[in-house]
Amino acid sequence: MSIKVGYVPGWLPLNLFPPKYSSHKILLTIKQLTEHFSTPLHFAEAHGFFTSRSLSITLIPFPSGTGHMVKSLSSGEISIAIGLTEGWISAIANGNSNFKIAGKYVATPLCWAISTGTQQGVDHVEKLAGGKLGVSRIGSGSYVMGFVLAQANGWLKEGKEPFEFVVLDDFKGLRDGVNSGKADGFMWEYYTSKRYYDSNEIKNVGEIYTPWPSWHIVSSNNLPPAAVGPFLEAVNEGIAYFNTHKDEAVGYISTHLDYSKEDAQEWLGTVEFASDVRKVDEKDINETLKVLREAGVVRDSKVSYQDVVLNL
């Protein structure tokens, strides 16, 4: 069996071809799944948890953000994706009917680091109010969390966006943007940002946690639900392996993913993957919808758990 493997920092897509559903191209694109969070998937691929379920996997580069992933799911370019909870729920709740949530990947919240340029005078979160906020693209997690940050600080005003959103494409573009003055600040996952604080490329001015589990799995509505099950089972096995081989996880992260051993160990103490990715908590979804409505991201007051989650 030929397996092609390619990596782009922060992105880890896979091609899956279940024989029973060979007419469906299942491209698992892990949108904004920063490298350390992908470790259970690396274990699942490395230890044959996908192939044991007749899933042929090809890892390929796919550098894109949540907004792009939503478009790719809508166009049928991809069938399964793992990404930030707020990106999926806001897209579905605002009218995208092309995919639904099929599973929960990470049970713990995500710590978003708030960053500015090292030469800028922005040294407190409060100075970002009404300013230029860099985002990877409109609809991305970095965009949605801008509204959550504004709501938490009392910056929301009826009928007005809380920031001037500046699209800067990717993490490097965001770092360059705050140092060139294109943006006043941006938000990205803390441990991915930390190495650039240590090198003094960017400056940390605060953190904000998602008030929901950070990562969920979505599936295109064109994909038969029965085709999703084997993939979810393999991810469960990868997570179980991760949980019982923490030293191996630290070794992999610190030698292959450009994180220090100390940062990898510290991150392990902050994250808990889902005990069973097939179970999506109704309370989690409804609470996320509630917060996104209060932040002005979701406008439909009638959307609920049943509208967002796939019935497997």
C-alpha cells in the first residue's frame, strides 16, 4: 500500500478511501489543527488504526482556515474535517446546511493567546478595543473569537463590528501583520504562539479561553453516516494510545513539531481529548450557541442541537 505523507506547519490533511464507499472521496482536512493537537492522529496513522479498518490514508498539505474549510465542505471538495468548535457551529447556525458535527475531538477549552507587535505601543488588551484585529480569514476561529473577546470586555455595540478585521491568511501573515502595523493584534493558540514570544518576534498581552470544548469533527451531509463510523473508531484508538504513551507523545512533539520538551510537557497538562469522539454533548452545543448569540456571531434564535449534530 502506497502512503504519501506531506506536512505544512499547523495543518494535517488526510485522504481516506473506505472500500464500501469508494465513490466518496473522504478528504480529512484538519483545519487549524495545530501540530501538537494532531498527535493522536499521527499515532492512529503510524500504528495502523486506520488501515485495520480498511481506510487508505494519504497525508497531504492543505494550508487553509476555517472559512476556506466551510467552503470546501460546501463544494464537496472534502467530506470530513476536524476544526474549531466555534467555526463549525457559527457556520451551521448561520445557514450552512452542507455539513454537521459528527464527533467531539478535544474536551477541554482552547487557550487563545492575544498577541501584538514587539515594537507597537499596544501593551494591554484594552488598547485593542475598536482597533484593527488580524484574522486568518472571515469566519475563521480567530475571527469568531474576536466577537467573544469583545463581548467579554463590554466592547460590543448594536449594529457595529467590534474591530476592523484585517485578513492576513495564516499565522506567519498575522505575525508579520502586527509588526508591520497592518493589524494591532491577533489571536492564536497559546503554545503555537509561545515560541515566538520566547524569540521576541511578537508580544503576549493576554489570553482568553473558549467557553466550550475546543475541537469537533464534522461530516458532509453527502457522506453516508455509516462511512463516518470507522474513522471515528480509529481516532478513538489513536487517543487511547496517546493517553497511555505520554512520554512517546512528548518525544514526538519535541523532536518532530518544533516545540520544546518543556512546552510539550506543559501542554499535556492542559489538554484532554474526548474519551469517545462519537459522543457529542448536547449541553456543550447549546451553551456554545448561547454564547455565540450573546456575542452577535449567531443571529438565528431557533437553531438547536438537533440542527447542528449528525444523527449517527
